[in-house]
Amino acid sequence: MQREIITTADGSKTIHLVEWNEHYHSIHGAIQEANHVFIKHGLLFFKESFPETKPINILEIGFGTGLNAFITLLEAKKLNLEIDYIGVEAFPISSEELETMNYSEQLEVDGTDAFKKLHQVTWEEKHQITPYFQLTKQKKTFFDIEDRGQFDLIYFDAFGARVQPELWTETIFQKMYDALKTNGMLVTYSAKGSVRRAMLATGFQVEKLPGPPGKREMLRAIKNFQHSKNL
């Protein structure tokens, strides 16, 4: 499939899959989307709701360019927060594509080495990337996930239901539900009715939230919700 590098509205790069007309991140701003969906409404919300949780165990569905992992790594240092991160990806990006991702520059941080390390470390092994951030990359499909009660937070960043509807089904969300701990949360950029219904059917409590630039809404789903002052 033909792939090209494009610049999104906030200046950060992403990958465009030409035949599908699908992008790894929002064309309205890759970094803005990551910060809004996964950090603000995911990591920061979970930390505020359950501040005693240490470390926070995160599963990313679609490691892709490593942007979500990189921003999470930066937040971990900022917040003095220990994070154990697992990124699942069946088709890793190429080293040539990696070289074009300008996230450190756009975020104005000295993080180029850490960003590259996210991609250079070996798969299927846990690596201490920084004192605050551990990473395990797993090369497999989302259908192969069989974890049980392991994660506090899931970043669900698969390609959209328009091009890969099979990734947004009850089957997949049951796997996500099973993989989460009690009070575990899943956040995603999608707000499609079919996606929300699939989440509800597996037992999630689902809420619509304001979306990132270019999207009206997004979804956050919680497993066996018990207590949070924010809801």
C-alpha cells in the first residue's frame, strides 16, 4: 500500500495511506489529537481519579509512529509518575518514516534520543526507556490479545471503522474489557454510534466527551465503574 508523509495542521507529521485515504493521526493536528484524547481524557483523568495507582499500566492499540507513547513518556517525567506501557502493532513503521517524524521539534523538547529509542528497542521484551517509563512492544494483531485484568488504561488508536470495521466490533471490545482492571478506562478518538453500542454490549459504561480539533466528540469507556469524583 502506498504511504506518504504529510504535515498536519499543528505542524506535526503523520503517515497517509493513500489507497484507503486514511491517516495515522488527525490531519487537524497529530500532537493536538494525542494530547486531547489520550493524555487529557485518558492519562490525566485516570491519575486524578485514582491517584494511588502506581505504576499505571497502559496498553496502546496501534503503536504506529510512537507519538502516543512519546507524549506519555514526557508526561510521566513531568508528573513524577511511573508508567508500564505495552504497545501492540502488527505492521511497524519503517526507519525511513521514523526519521521524518518531527515530534520533539514540534513539542519543543530535547527528546529525540528517547523517541528513537522507543522504536529501536527489541520487540517482545520490557525496556526501561527512562526512570519513569517502561516499554514492551508486541508485534501481533489486536485479535491476538488475550490479557486478563492487566491494564489501568487503554489507548485505542486503531485505524478508523470506515477502513477496518473489524477492529471496532464487540469481539475486539470484549478483549479490551477483559484486559482492563476494575475501574480501568479506554479512550479513543472515535464517537461512532456503532462503536459506542459495541462498547455498551460488552459491559462498558460509555461517555461522550468533546473531541479534539476537527472532531465534535470522542469516547471514554470504563469497566465496572465504582468511584470517581469527576463523573
